[in-house]
Amino acid sequence: MVVTGREFRANQSKFIGAAYRGEEVVVKARAGSFRIVPSNEHIANAFKKIEHLATLSHNWDGYGALPISDKVIRNLQSVLSLSENEDWKDWIISPESNATLCLESLETEATISIGDHEFSYFGMNNGKRISKSHEVFTPKAVLGTMRMLSKEKLT
């Protein structure tokens, strides 16, 4: 697909997600045309996982689970758009029955729950167990939390 620089700026997550899914994305700007090429396999895998989770319907777990909220999907996509590939190497994404998403570090066992407007987390920082609930969601805050929680294993 070919998009203008203005369209790209207005919908970055959409076009970056398309590139990670293997679609060809070309941005035409005054300075020339630029191809968006994914080079981050961990982020690409995360985008693919999110795309799949967005298709879950009511009762996806057989116990009445709600479908994942569109806002939650967009929230996590915005975190991915700010991320470096290494940020995602040890994190997995899974659905939660209350329409939210859970990030879990395979390395440290820390968890982050992403909601429509808030996020919560549990893990270690400077040798101490930490947890916070009802933090205001911003992509930078979640990414910073992921980076902080990636450093220490739970004991």
C-alpha cells in the first residue's frame, strides 16, 4: 500500500502493524518515498499475536470470557510502536477473561495487565517485590515498566 506522509503520521500503528504482518508499506513524502520494512522478529511476533487475540469472540475460553477490548488492542499496539526488538524477547502476550491482556516475562516471571485506560503490574525492582494497580495507561509508562521488570527475577 502507498500512503502519504500525513496519512502515515495520523495512523502510525496501523501502517507499522501492516508492515510487520508482511504487507508492503510505502510512505510518499516531499523528501521522497520510503519503504517500511520490519526488522524486529520479536515485535513482529507480538503484532501477529495481538492480531489473533483481536479475533477472539465472547466465551473464547468456554467459561464466559469477554472478547479483548478494541481499546486494549490499540493500547498494546501503541506500546509496540515505541519498543525496541529486545524489549519483547522475553515477554509473552495472553488474553484475560475480563477483556484485557496480560504480558508475562518468561525470564523474570513479572506480569503486566493492560486495560482500556489503566495498567497494573507485579515483579521485582532493586531486590524488592513491587506491584501497582490502576496506573494511568500511556505507552511510555508501560514500556518503562516492562524494561524495569525485565531486570530482576522473582524469588
